[in-house]
Amino acid sequence: MPTDNAYKIRTKRANLLLRVSNGHFATNHSHINYYIDVTTQKMRLSEAKAVAAELVSYYNLNTIVDTILCLDGMEVIGTCIAEELTKGNYMNMNAHQTIYVVTPERVSGSQIIFRDNTKYMIEGKHVLILAASVTTGYTTGSAIEAIRYYGGEVAGIAAIFASQKTCAGITVNSAFDTADLDGYTSYPAHECPMCKAGKRIDALVNGFGYSKI
């Protein structure tokens, strides 16, 4: 972890926890005072299944999901959610009983595109956006625009952590939120009070990890 005061937030669900660290961190779009490490949730199967079990409860009864669009390297969790939503003992509205798990391609300017061999997985489909975190909403907003551009319908937004309740008018469901982090703050870089106070940045962070400065 990027600072020495890292700790874990545990829940009642086995293998579901959040690893966090206090400090001064810079993302592509903001400065934040907590780094949230979701590496093992994304890459360890037992933890991925625990996150999926938490998130799937929002969608397994009344939401049609044909495709899961995985941002921030969330493919393992996306696959676990797809498996849960297509289980025979779950009552869901997906008539096909199968779900595509898709990773977007990004081009210059962080624009999301889908090639001819994958865009049919978006066009006319109900697409669940799955992100590691939703804080500024910039990345998730780009995904919403891309889905609509390619003729899909956003079925929902799910994340491990979210500081926003909605994005572009769509509810964000998450396993953890700011209620779990005392005093969580996020600022545009030019408004960051930690920068103005002369506090050095501890690390550059994104959905894939951190790089100490």
C-alpha cells in the first residue's frame, strides 16, 4: 500500500473487505484523501465471488442484463456476476439465459469504441456497467455515452466503491460507499486543499493500482 497507515474494512460477508490507505492521492480527474485498493477483489476468485454476491442482489429479480461492460479490469467479477444472474435458481428476466462479458477498447481522448465483431453485444442489449469505483463519474459517463451511441440500453451501474449515488441520472449500486470511509473527500486538482497546504502527493492512482511519487 502507498502509505504506512493502511487498514481493512470488514463486513459480515466472508471474503468481502475493503483495503484502504489515508493520504494525498492523484487520479486522472481528481485528488482524493483515501486510496482504495481493489486489486485482490479483481484478481482473487474467492473475493471476486464475494463482491459479485453482494452486487448481484440489486439486479437478480427485476433487471434484464444481456451484457456486462467491465471497466478497470473487472472481468473476473463481471464473470462471477454473469454466472450468478444465469443460475437456474435465480428468477431473472433474461430470456436468453446467457450474458456477454465485454471489455471496452479506448482510443485517443479516452473515447470508448466497439469493433464490428463486438458491437452486436451492445446494440439492442441491456448493458450493466461494472466499475472498480465511481467517484468523479467521468469514466462511467463515457461508458454510458458509448452504450447509447452503439444502440444499447444501460441496465444499471455497479461498483466495488462509489462516492456518487447516481451518474447521468442512473443509480449507482456499490458494495462500499463513503459511509464506510470517515471523511472521504474528492476535489478537482486545482481546488485541492491538500495541495494548497503544501502536502505532497503520496501516489498516482487509478483502477489498476498506484505508483508512489
